[in-house]
Amino acid sequence: MTMMQVVAGETRTVSVDFANLLGSGDSLSGTPAVTLDPSGEATAASAAISGDAVTFTVSGVVQGRRYRVKVQCGTTNSETLIEQEATIAGL
């Protein structure tokens, strides 16, 4: 599981790597979707593909809270990949 740390009050760009999920000759495509759980406090915005990763900005985290990250993205081989093994910790 990937643990990312974001200080309460800051806006930070983070990324989730999909290299281990992509098949040979496949690459990310389309518009990625990012959700945080629990919802309603922290927000994820501006999701974009960067090579084999999806980058996005996180803001509004609460100190001491952990947020489970779900990133979904299509591929050039018409697959939909979902990565849920990331957590953001509010510092």
C-alpha cells in the first residue's frame, strides 16, 4: 500500500503509479477519476495522466485523518484499471 502524506491546510500534487497493472504495449488513456473516502472533507481535483501514473491535487485534509484513494483510468487496450492501494494521511 502506498502512503502519501499531506499537511492540513496545504494543496499538494500527488500521483498513483499504474505501471505494474499495464500490459505490454498498453498505456493509460482517457480521463481518470479520483475519489477519496471518507468524502466531504478532503478533495481530489485536476486528475491527469502523466506517463504510467495519474496525478491529481489534494486539498482540505484534516490532521490525523486517513483517506483511502481510488483512482480509475482507461487504457489504450480498452481496459479500465482501478487502483485502491493508496492512502493519504493528514498531518
